[in-house]
Amino acid sequence: MKVINPYSRETVCVIDPATREQVQSTLDDARAAFDGWRRTSIADRVAQVRAGLDHFGTNRETIAREITLQMGKPIAQARSEVDAMCERGEHMAAIAPDCLTPEVLPEQPGFHRRIEHAPLGVVLNLAAWNYPLLIAVNVIVPALLAGNVVVLKHSSRTPLCGRHFTMAFPNVADLVLDHDQTAELIRSGQIDHVAFTGSVDGGRDVLGHAAASLGFIDTGLELGGADPAYVAADADLQTAVVGIVDGACYNAGQSCCAIERAYVHRDRYEEFLDRAGAELRNYELGDPLDERTTMGPMASSAAIGLLRDHIADAVDRGARLLLGGDTHGDAGQFFTPTLLADCGNDCRIMQEESFGPLLPVASVADDDEAIARMNDSRFGLSASVWTADRPRAERFAGELQAGTVFQNRCDYLDPALPWTGWRDSGKGSTLSSYGFTHLTRRKAIHFRA
């Protein structure tokens, strides 16, 4: 497996996939490690996890540079990812004792009753490349805190990140596998849970392999999104523009919870378009190792064809291309920040995940139309409403079919809140106290004196 720098197109590293013997040896070692790790106290697990997080803080600059070289994220954003990963991990470590300590039920004469949260065993984490630390830590840290061991199969685009997790955490093993090897591993009966972050089609494949495995194993699936934003008539327009443009274009739009479609009240529509165009023109495309760069290249050259197709389809259906819409420069795989107006909900760009720096916009008459069009999607990861009116935001929170509803912000994961998707955006939850639920089994203790 050859990793190519998407900016310079130079080879970053070449890594051979694991052999069948190496996979089996890793699984045997993981099972043996689990027998000891599950018996450790929660306090000891917390201490070891915090020591592992220190590895990322200490090696922040090296790890950030490797992220940039492998997938093209601007270096400032890569550093921010290291910091955010450590913050998430620390939050999960801080809440672990309350979440995992056995729950003792009210006393009944002659009986002792409690509920324990028992670890599953060997957790397989299939992590994606677009946020190579944040996606992986969402599973690795709570899994370890719960007493599991983790086999990490990182994306073939960012394998060096996988190695840092094995250096940091003794009970994490890293395997470099191709798709066929991964499917065989899931079906082998030697895995107790699989967590996957990626495409909807990939999630269906993982779910099918898990259903066909030799044991009844569950899955956590964080899949795609076509996350909508609504700008109400009373919104602070500049705040909304800055937030929505950043939500659409951060990490070159390569985020499952990026803003993929915006609906703007007709009274603010033209002004929103003018301000959004000005904001989009501020991006500096260039070498992602340059501190001045605010947008790097697309990680995959194949993504550019999809972006062009989405734009062409929208224009054919009556949308106006106001800005961008094509590649940029000779170096790297850049796509210019793009603004489209008058996009109908039948456009592919409004119904499919573009995964690039595109902002398609449509005018709506009122809140009712906004809710109807925001819910017109097979996805349901997050949605945002930009308004000064809390009751309006509460109405949207009640009506929108999404795992997270924001008011006046977007594209953000708060580790104290569960990260979960509805419909084709996935199943299960990570982060918060609920992030431990699918990584443990409930065990009922019922003693009679």
C-alpha cells in the first residue's frame, strides 16, 4: 500500500498489508491481553489512557505534519485535530468512573442487586482518513476505559496515524489490511464488536459481514451526511455566513457533518449570497505545510469528478454557479470553493454527500418550508438553524430528523453530547456517557442472603 502526498504527489510511505499469520498472531495477543486488562480497576485504566493521550500532546508537531503529508489537511488544522483529540479523550476519561462503576440498586431485605458494565472483549475499529485522530479516538478511548482491547484498522490513506495509537496505548494493536482481509476478519468470529466510519455502502458491507460472522456481534456505524443549515429572517447574517461557509469548507469540505446544503429565508437570500461569495473568496489554496494556507488539496483525485458531476447536474436543473466550480492550479488536487444558488431539492448536490468545498443554497418562504426541505433526505447526522429566537430553535429541534441539532453553530462535536446518526447516517453512538453503552454488556447481579 503506497501513500501519496495529495499536494506534491510524492510517496510518503509504502506499507505491506499484514499476512494471514500476522493477523492471527495479533488476534491471539489481543485475546490474551484482554484477560488481564478487563480485571484492572477503572482508576488504572483511566491512568493508562491519560498516559497515552500525553504521547499525542508530546509529539503534536510530528503527528500534525504526518497528517498533512498523508491527506493534505492544512498544518494549522492538523495541529487543531491533535488538540481536539486529546480534549475528547480527557473528557471520556473524566466521566468513565461515573459511567462504568456498578450501579447498586435500592436495598431490599435479604438481597443485593447491582448492574455491572462488562467489557465485550476485542473491538475492531475501522477508522477513516478525513479526521484520522478524532474518528479513531471516539472508539479507542471509551473501549479501553470500558476494559476492552482494540484492533485498529486505519485507512490505507493515513496508516501512520494508526501506528501512533499503538505507540500510545499498550492495548491497541494496529493492522494494515485490504478490503478482503477486513471482511474476513469481521466474519472470523474472533471479534466481539466492530466500529466503522465511512460511506453508506461501506457501512452496509460491514453490517452484512457482521451478520454473517461466527458470533453474534454488534456494529457501530458512523456513515454519511448531507447536513442542512437554515438561515431564518431574524438571524445575525454575518455570523451565519461565516459559520456556514466554514462548515462547508473546513478540511476542504471532507467531513461527514459538513454543511452540504443551505436554505435561506427569502428576505435575506440575496444578501446571504453576496456575503457568502465574499467569504469564500478569502480562502488561500496552496501547500498545506505553509502556515498561510487555509484550504488544502482534496485527499483523492477521484473526488474531483464527483464534485464536477454534482455541479453540472445542479446547473442542468436550473441552479446558478456563482463562484468556483473547478480545479485550481497545477500542483495538487485542489478544487475551488464553490457557491451555487437556486438549487432545487431534486439536485444530486442536495441529496448526496459531495464531500468537497461546495455550498449549494436555496431560498425558502418560511420556517415550514425550511423544515420540510431539510427533512427531505435519506441522511440525518446533524442540522443547524441560525436564528436569534430560542423558541424557533426549539421548534426545529423537535421537528428535524437528525442526531444533532445546532443553533448558531455547526460542524462541531461536543464530547459531552452523544454523536449519533439517524437513517442512512448510521447506528449507535460515540462520545458522552452513551459512548460506553455499545462497548459494554449489562450484567445483572442478584444475590440472596
